[in-house]
Amino acid sequence: MPLGWGSCSVARLSSDRRPPGGSYRQEGRQAAGYNARIPSAAEPHAMSIEQLAETARAMVAPGKGIIAIDESSATCKKRFDGVGIECSEENRRAYRELLLTAPNANQYLSGAILFDETLRQSTKDGVPFAKYMMDNGMIPGIKVDKGTVPLAGFPGELVTEGLDGLRDRLKEYYKLGARFAKWRAVITIGDDIPSGTCIEANSHALARYAALCQEQGLVPMVEPEVLMDGDHDIGTCYEVTEVVLRSLFDALYNQSVMLEGTILKASMVVPGKGCAEQASVEEVAESTLMCLKSAVPAILPGIVFLSGGQSDEAATAHLDAMNRMGPNPWPLSFSYGRAMQQAALKLWAQDMQGNYAKAQQTVFE
């Protein structure tokens, strides 16, 4: 049993916990168990809840999802090395263009999460990627965390960095065309972990990031990923995921984050890769939905899932099963990276000129 879970339990949210001077819109929130604060006119940088909510709803539009092409240059190099492509800036640019300009991309994608370098790049015709996306009905997003580092005093656990200077970076990203952002936290299951300290540290960072995003007019995508690494069973993953989500939404409340303008990027409830007993598609779908319903307020505009090391086929089958089990309190969609890219990358690598169009066609097959 992971240590310190008791410190992460979420108290019942009620009107007697309102911050001094805060104002609330009550309608529709009692069932969700959440009261969000609306920025007052005295807050000069505050984006209206309606504008943030409109963007958030568009991110989970029916039949569409979000592609994650926000790999750092180092991560991109590992993937390029695996297929024999030089990881030059031009090759990274060309590959991101291949994905974003694939035929009918805007029929399947509501948006894309970009890396800092990518947000500043353009198509071969000189059109900035952000402008190309907006002109074609897709919302540009940006990864803003600085990656994970060991959590001091807690061996085997990680915390995400990147809050220093974030406000100024968000201002610049908004000017460059981004309209949502993403921050990833990592939770590892193992002997006596995760600890309550690790969960709380990452939840606090996610909430601070989310508040800064909304201050600057960007919809925060909060991603608390529970890793598949390990030999734990699906029941353990359920317990950890539920505690993590309850801690996250308590932190969002305490930091006055407006849930109407927030998107959750969730990991699915699955057994560890090393578990002897793997779960069926139906068991994963049922467990994931039950966990989400127990911890995620219904007022959230939508949930997108990461593939999280699952195969392309498994990630797709699990999401399809969850939607077939609906209706659910929120739209459920995807925010996949490798699950959407790997086939295209391998094909492109074989002949970067001759296979360009063929590689594009595989993205949405």
C-alpha cells in the first residue's frame, strides 16, 4: 500500500469554503460538487469564463481529438534514431508539417500540442504553424512544463518543474498563437510509492500552472499520468488514479482554477506492463469510467486520454469501449502522440520525399 494517501483525501467542497471576496455562479455546480471563482473586473489579465469555456468545448468537439506533437528535441531524437532519421531542426519541422497538413486533418483534430520550437516554425510555404492551424479550424496548444526531476527525499518519485518564469512565457505563447497549454505530472507505482508528498507536490504544481494559464487567456490541460511501468494489477492502478485525481481537483479548487475552462488529460486504469494478469478491453473501460466518475466533477468540459505506452490498437479499443458505455458526464476523446505518429514516422523514414503523401495518409487510418 503506497504511503501517505490519507493526507491526499479531498474534503467535501461546499459554500462555506469560499475564499474571502470570491464570487460564484451556483447554477449547475452543486451536483458536480465544485464551486469555481469568476475573475472580477479588477483583475486586468483575467480572461472571461465564457471565452475560456468556449475554447475548452471546442477542444473536445464531437468526433475530434488532439494530437500531441510536443516531444522535446531530445525525445524526438530518440524516435528519429529508431528509424534512421537525422534529428535536425529542418527534419523536425518537416515531420511536424507532415502531421499538421495531413489531408482532412481538421476533420479529425480539434487541435495539437506543440513544442516551443514548433510553435515558432512555419510550413515550407512560410505560413506559421499556429496561423495554418487556426486558418484550418484547429486550435494551437503548447507544452509548457520543463520535464521531471527526482523528488528530493523520496527515492523513485518525480516532480515536474517549470513554474519559474511561466507567466512571461505564457504571455509570449499567447502572442505566438497558442490558445491552450499542457503540463504533465508523472506518478509511479512501486514498493511503498506513490507517497502522499509526491501526489500533493505534483497536484500543487499542476494547479499553479493552471491558474497562470487562465490568467493569460489559455485553457490549461492538466495531465497527471499514472505510469504503466511495474507489475501492479488493475485494482492498484484504480486506487492510485482515484487518489491522484481527487488530490488534483482539490488543488485546482484551492487555487481558484475555473473548471469550465480546463481540460483533463487522463491516463487509463490499466494493469502494469509486468503484471501477469492483463485486463480485457471491457474491464479497462469500466474501471476507467468508474474511477473518473468518482473523482472528476461533471462540470469539466471534457477529458482526453493519453495512450501512455499502450499499443495503437489497445488505446483505440479502450477509448471506443468507454464511449460505447455512455452517455458519460463529459465528452471523452484522445490526445495521442506515438499511437498516431509511429506508423507515419516509419513510412516517412523509408523515403522522406517519395513516401511523404503515403505517410500522411496513415495518420488517420
